Amino acid sequence: MILQALNDYYVRKQRASNGALPPQGFELVPISYLIVLEEDGSFKYFEPRYKDFKKKREGERFLLPQAVKRASGIAPNLLWDKAEYVLGVQAPVGEIEDEVKREKAQGIFDKKAPRLPRQRRAFLEAIESLTKLTEDPALTAVHTFVSNLKLDSLNDVEHFDEICNENPNLSFRIHGDELLVGQRADVQSAVVSLQATNSTDIALCLVSGNNTSMQRLHPPIKGVFGAQASGGNIVSFNADAFCSYGKLGKQSAANATVGETAAFGYATALNSLLARDSKQRFQVGHTSTVCWAQSSVADAIPLEFALPGLIAESDDPDRRTEQVTNLFKSVRNGAYLNDDGTDLFYVLGLAPNNARLSVHFWLHGTVASFSEAIVRYFTELEIDGRDKFGHPTIFRLLCATAALGKADNINPSLERALINAALGPAPYPQAMLSETLRRARTERDVNYYRAALIKAWLVRNKHKELSVSLNPEYEATGYQLGRLFATLERLQEAANPGLNATIRDRYFSAASSAPVTVFSTLMRLSNHHLKKLDGGMPVYFEKQLGEIITRLPAAPFPARLDLEAQGEFAIGYYQQRQEFFKPKEEQSEVESVT
């Protein structure tokens, strides 16, 4: 279903007025330098066509023949390739002080050197195969240049040293012609004809259901975080054990027959969605995630561009808040249901696995169902502090469960679980609550993100009626004990201004899991703190403590709190602390006294 949905998206984007995907057999190729030729094939100059991006050069993208798939063999691209194929050059070893590194570099150089003439000859033969199908004068000029090239004539040419050192992608342009040679109409027609002659055996395509030429090696998928720069595969077989036909080589693809058209469609669509400038991709921890819709409208629908900003990090928090607000309004007034709500919507999460890609999650539904799920997700997370920190992203929530708040320490299984809960009806996993509480106890800190995540878990998994702000009427023992601990801490702070460490630093972990071991001690300490206060503050705190204690069971403090009650303790503690520090116009009696 994944490949079929991606192929349908490719067909849809072919009709788009803006950003249409390349036709079959072509792709947008990053080209760093153009070799500009005269009409007779003589060399004129090298034309740089790159931009610097984060200390790395990125070539300008041109629509050119699709790249061949190669590993260790020699296989040239049509009318563009690395400098080692086009010119037959490689970077010199240079001066390396470290003997081990120098020997390693020299070994690589010596290994590649014998291949260069064969690579250049293969590139020439690929051009000759095109010249048999068209007499385009620009193609003839390229053939003349490659056939007669003498590298010595380029030694003093500007940019030649850079090309040798960097081995960038090169292509060709005729001086005075804005189009690259590979973009000319006659040349592209010849490319299509040549690709048709190279078609493989006919088989039933599992994606389209048609009998068509079978794709033996599927195009690589690029852009997945942590994967190889050359790309990874979703469909591939490399050993007899994985092939029911018992053969590799030309028969290996028969284990999962996908036609050339469908393979190109799904790969082109997915590479487009994963591109760096794509507005339909976002990162969830270690998982690269994309979303798209199956719509009768060729151009993008609102949720395709909105979802990444709603779920993931954004450079513009205000814009993100606006998107969430608009989504709430759309769901409440039925806009999605009346407009494109019935369109199918997909979310795909991918992670690297050596030279292959693994599917971390695959979610599908309608635009309306996804919109409603996201609104439910944000509603469950809503808690005091949103005005300061904004709507929490999945990344921030995951970091709240990780040691030291570092992304590298995020549990990958929680990534999948949280995205499933955010975009669907799935419950939050038990590990989500236990990991969050463990971090809160270890660091003695219930911050905004941890409180939001704990509240969401309790609301969805246990159907608790927790409010956004402090609710003194919520009778759960764990919640009231959390309030009591927060009030005792606030009393200590009022009695000892400028205190470096509070009871939270010493007693929070025990108080939230085994109350009986510490609360008797804390209540005795509170008497000493009350004696240090002046004015009406002792009366206020006595009243506050009394109000909370009357809501606790008459029996002694509980010996243990289960995981659910520990979550309520954290929420009670957090909300009570937030209440203490609200602006005066939002405060009740306590804040006006303190």
C-alpha cells in the first residue's frame, strides 16, 4: 500500500501547476560546474553553478536523465556525471604528514587510477548510443569534445584544479544556449527511446496491476537522516535466502515485481517529499517523516504543509501557534469535513538500516480524521505554561523523557509510539509515563514538557479529568499530595529567602513514590518555617495547608503510590507551583498575601 500511495502521489503531482515532478526517466540533478562548449565542440570555459550551504557546496538542480544505479561496477550517466567519468580525472593525494593516512590515501588513488580510462570510455559510449537516435547539433558537439579531449589543455583553465579535487557533478551547455544539452527536446526524446530499448522482462506489477517491464534495481531513496549519502532502498534483495526464485542478478526482482513506471513514480515522489527544502517532511527523533494526501486537486492541500509545523520544530513559533489555532477553528466549524476532509492522508516514518531503509511507522486515514486527532492531541497536552513555551513539539516531549534532555538519549520505541498517539487514537505506551517520571525524580524537576506529557497520558489512557490549571476539587490522593509538597516548598522559600536548595532537592523522589517516609518529617519542618513568617503569611499558609489536608484520607500518608498516582502527584505539584507564580490579576487569595 505504501508504494501504491506514493505512486498515486507522483501521478497527482504531475498535474501540479507549481513544483510538478520530473517525467519518467529524468530527475533533478545537482550540477556544480557546466562545461561550456562552442558549436563545433571546442572547449570555452567552466561555469560554476553551485551555492555554499553550511560550509558545503551544493550544485544547482537541472532536469537531466535519471541517474543509473551503481555500486562497484562502471556505469555512466547520460550527459552528466562525476568528473572522474566526464573528464577521467581524480584528486591528487597531496601532502599528508601522517604516514598511515598518507599510505591509505595513496592506496585509494592507486586503486582508482586504472579505472579512470574505462570510466571515461564508458561515458563516451553512452553518448554515442544517443547520437545513433538523434542528430541534434548540441549532442554532436558534446561527442566531439569528449572524443578529442586532452587533459593537458585544461591544466591552466580556471576551476580545473577545484574540479579535480572535489570530483563534482558536471554537465554540458553550448555557448549562447540557456538550456543544458540534456534538456533539449530532441535529446530528451532520444533518452526516452534509449531507455525503452533497455527494458527488462515483462511481469505483473504489484503496484499498478499491469503487465509491464520489471524494475530489477529500484532507484535509491535519499534524504533520510543518518542514511548513506548515496541513498537507501525500500525494495531490494542481495542474497538467495531472500529470493523465492533462488536466483540473483536479473531474476532477483522477481520476488517483488514492480514495474519500471511504478518504481520510478514511487521513488521520485518519496525523494521529492524527503528533499531538504520540502515543506512536507519533518524529523521525529531519529525518524525522517513525510506526509501527503491522495487528492483530486493537483496542488497541495493545507494539511500537507501544516502538519510538519504542527508536530515538529519550527523556526517561527508564532506561525506555529497560528497554525494550531486555525486547525482548532477548522475542526470546530467543520471546514475540513466540508472541504477536503474525505481525502485520504498518509504519514510515513523512515529510518536507516545499513544500505536499506526501515519503515518505522505508516499511518493512513482521512484529512478530517488526522485533523481531529491532532486537535485531540493538543487538547490533552494543554497545561499551564503554554503561553510561555508554546504548543509542545514531539521532539521537545521526547527530550523530556531522555537523560540530560539530549536527543541522542531518546528511546527510539517512544518515537513511534508518540507519533502514533499524536496522529491517531492509539494510547500512549506505559513506558512513556515511567520514563517521564523517572527523569522527573532523577532531576527533581517537573517542567512544562514533562507535566504536559504526564497529563496527556493520564487523560487518554486512564480517562482522568485533569484540568489545564490548578483544580483544588480534584480529590485524587496523589494529586493532593503533589499540591501539599508544592505548598510546603513554597512555605520554606517564603521563610528562607534566597535559599539555594529546597525540600524538592532532597525529598521529591521519596515524596512522589513513598509519601509515608517523608511527609511526617516535612510537616514538622513546616511548623518551624511558619514561625519565621510575619504579617498575614502564617495565616495564609496554615489555611492553604489545612485545605489540602482535609482532602486527603484520614489514615496516615500512603506507604506507596503506584505509577498512575505518581503521575497525578507530578501534575498536582506542577499546577500548584504555577498557581503560586501567576500574575496578581490571575491569582487567588494566596498570591495577594505572599
